[in-house]
Amino acid sequence: MALAESPQPLLQVRDLKVHFPLRGAHKDATVKAVDGISFDVPAGRTVAIVGESGCGKSTTAYAVLGLEKPTSGQVLFDGRDITHLRGRDRQALASEMQIVFQDPSAALDPKMTIGDSVAEPLAIAGRPRQERRRRVAELLDRVGLSQTFAARLPNALSGGQRQRVVIARALALSPRLLVLDEPVSALDVSIRSQILNLLLELQRDLGLTYLFISHDLSVVRHIADDALVLYLGTIAERGPVDALFEAPRHPYTQALLSAIPLPDPARQRRRERIVLKGELPSALDPPVGCPFIGRCPISIDRCARVRPPLVPCPTGTEAACHVRAPADGGVVGL
């Protein structure tokens, strides 16, 4: 099941694997950072990838952008296979795909003015100086900053202002896809909603498509249409965000959601917090069967032997769980 009906999604990922061989004492070992995931990102929509640290979220994003080399699988952009593009062919995609990193301070050269930073992609693309100046002013206005910011250095800006600059720079070449890697996690809580609202406004006005990486499910609910829940490089559950939040099927998804504070104190007191026992297994030696078996409160014998496939659930999601989403179509219980 695709995340959304579409004649041709803008981004298609098929059975993506990113494995890292280890040398030295572990010369025959392999870290399976991403281990066979597939998903679509329809044009004009936001698909989020969520999960704990180390689950493969950022590695997936970097493989999509060509910053990590896939071990196997396929990445298609607008129907074109871009999995193994290199050199000039990969550089040509910069006008179509851009990334916004987590830390805006690290993303900006402290010695470059804001205007020069925003104009940098245009300069690399060989755009004339007059066009660059006009575009910088336009972009700063688009992200809610006055033109006076062009002459400032990054250390004169707040964290939220720096992230607006980074977003402006990412938009310089008018891309169709933005990969947003934890774009608000380094910001104060009071600023996060402002940046999220800006991203929603830009998507509406410019028709942008987002691949949104986050560990914060409350942020995901605010901005995403669909979501993938990753665990140890595999998809535990995926589907429309509303369905994931209202009726999650996988026990891992349920545990993640139970940790989100509710605004209603009475509901917060009534809700049971699901605390996962144990640590995230090593991607160096993942379980043979279900990746979640070591921390799952409802596992059965089959879970230790067979990796569960993603199966459509009555609630509108797909889950990889022998108990909650049995592949034989048996009764699915909450």
C-alpha cells in the first residue's frame, strides 16, 4: 500500500538498504543502518520518518540525496532513477532537491554575511550578481526577515532567525523537494511552532514537497500528512498521520505515542504510559525475526523466527506485527 494515491509520486524509494561494513576486529561485520524500506512521497505533501535515535532516519534521508551510497534498492525522483547518480548529474539535482539540517548555527559560515550565504547556491549555479541580489531580497522576505538582515553575520541572529536563513538558502534554486532533518529540534519550544508554521506556509504557496525527519511525534502531527515509524532500519508501521495517532497498531508506535504529553491533565492521568524495557538492539547484530522482539510486551514464538511483513490494518495503517497485524488475515486485536 502506498502512503497516498497518486499517478506518480515525486519521490519513490524501493527496498532501500544502506549497510556499512566494519574493518579491523569486525572485518566481516556489517552495520545494517537501513534494511529494506519502501515508501512514496506524493508531490505537495509531507511524509515524516520518525523513531528513536539510531533507527535509520537520517541515513535514509542522506541516501535519498546521494550523501550516502545505497547498498541496494532504488531511489526515483519524478520517475527518474537517481540511485547511482554522481558528479555533474548529481549536482544538477541541486535545483530540485535541497536539505535543511538540524543545527542552523553549524549550517552557516560564521564569516559570511547572511546575504552571501543565501546567495551561495545561486553563485555556484553561475547566476548574475544582479539576479542574486534580487533573489536574496525576495527570499528573505519570503521567510519573514527584512532586507537589512543581508548585511549581518550569523552570530547577530537568534536561533530561529538563523533557521529562517537556512530555509531561505535551501529555496534559492526553487527546489521541488525539501528534506528537513530535525529542522526544529535545536530551537527553543517557543520558536518551534513559528518555524513549523513557516514551513506549512511555504508548502502551500510554493507547492513544495517535504521529507521530514523527526523523533518528536507531536511535531510530526502538526506538519505531516503521512508517516513512517522506523525501528532498527525497518518500517514498523506507516500510514496517514491521523490514523497513526488515533489507532496505532504496532506496539512500538503505541509506546512512542504514549510518551507525548497531553494538554488535558485529566486525560494525561488516565492514559497508560508504555515504557519500553531494554535498549535498542545493535544494527551490527539485529534479531533474526522481528527487530522489536527484545523489547516487545506481546511477542509470540513466531516473532523470534520470522520477520513480519507490512500488512494493511482496518484502521488505515500498515503494521509489521505478527500479533496486531497477522499476515494470514486473522483477528487483529488491540
